[in-house]
Amino acid sequence: MRHTTKRKKKLYGTDAKLDSITLYYQKIAAEKFVALSVETRYCLLVMGHIHDELNWIQRMAFLATRELNFRQQVLRSGQMMQCLMLARLFFGKLLEFSTLLTPQNSPLRTFIAENFRPEDIEAGKSQVNELLGLFEAEKWIRLGRNKHFMHYPTLNDVRATLDDAQIQWDLEIYHGKMSNNTLYPTSDVMTNYAWLRLANPEAPMDGLGDALDVLRSMSALSLSTLEQSIGYFVDRNLMPLSENEPIKLNVPNYKDRGLSYFLSLK
């Protein structure tokens, strides 16, 4: 145990600033949960799973934009790599969520329609349609999912980017004594230009701003839809949200945190 404690101090440091937050813990008895239909149990659990992944990826994407030292190009390259990689993963996961919602007989579609506004089922249906409408309006996201977000691109997927004379094609390589400090930034130039070209074929770098605007809208709408639908169902059918156990936690302040590509294990 002593060795473990020392190891943690070396990895995480002892000068981290912590803030106090309050969580509200609920434990719903198994007999209540298993009494629900299998479709309802599936919806509650898979929607919670989707929420947690989207919430975490969103947080990591924010931290990836925070770097303590922007002056060195290598740090900016590492920061850009991890930030846009998380953006691609975020888009991919959001699209997978929309895929579950799309069928008319989707249990998630029914669950959200009935629980997003329990007193107004049309509001729930409208919420689903608004979310799916965002994906329908941005058809390039589905193409990006199949060629960039959840899979690696083939030659044909990046050929237009490789032939783009406007891109600076100096082949850059950073490497350290540990393989986890090796970075190939030109590889990420190719990857990012290729998928951003889907968002804006005429000006791929303008596509970055377009894509991030869409991503913010989709993530905000998805997370609020999931949390609100689960919350209303639990409150009305399993346990009032007011019946909870407050838990105090000391956690890091996000303003003091960054996510660096390069690291030291000293």
C-alpha cells in the first residue's frame, strides 16, 4: 500500500487544487428495476451508457484544448492531434446514438417521446425529430463515420487531400526515448484535412469551424435529451429524485487541468 501511495504522488502530484462538489446518490431496489419491461430496462441502461460516453468525450475534448505552453510548435501539434481525434470519436458516437433513434419502432424513440415531457408526448417526439434533423441536415457526418470517425481511411478517401498543393507537405516526426512520446504530425494533417473536406469541400480549414459548431449543437441536445428523459422516468416511476443521499466529493477544478499528448513518467 505504501508503494502504491508513492506511485500515485509521482504520477498525479501533491499540489493539485481540489474543489468540493455535491452529488446526489440514489439506489433503486433490484425488485423495482427487474419488474420493468425488458425494453424499458434496455432503454434506461443503454441511454445511461450513451450519456456517460458522450459526457466524458466532451470533457476530454475540452481538456485537450488546454495546454500550458502554446509557444512550442511540437506542443501545438500534439494538442491538435488529440483534440481533433476526440472530435472524430465524438461525431462517431453521436451518429451511433442517432442510428438507434432512427427506426420508427426504436424503443429509445418511444422512451424519449413518452418521458422527455411526460405530460406532453408531442414535445418528446419533437425532441427526437430535432435531434435526427441535425444529422439529416449534415449528411457528411455519416460519410465521415464510415471513412474517418470509426474506421481508418483508404487511399481513395484521402486522395484529394494528398493531391492538394495548398497543404505544406513537409514530413515531420518527433520521437523520444519512450514510444508514447513519438508523434507524426503530418499524418494528422492528412487525416484532418480529409474529413474536414467533407464538412466544407471548398475550404477544408473552414470546415473545422463548421464541424465544431455542429458538434456543439448535437452534443448539447443529445446530453439534455438523455438526462431529462431518464430523470423524468425515474422520478415518476421508480424513486422521486428528491429522495437521495448527498455525497461530498473533492475533485480537480477543470480550469487547472489540461490533457497533454506528451508526458513524463518520472
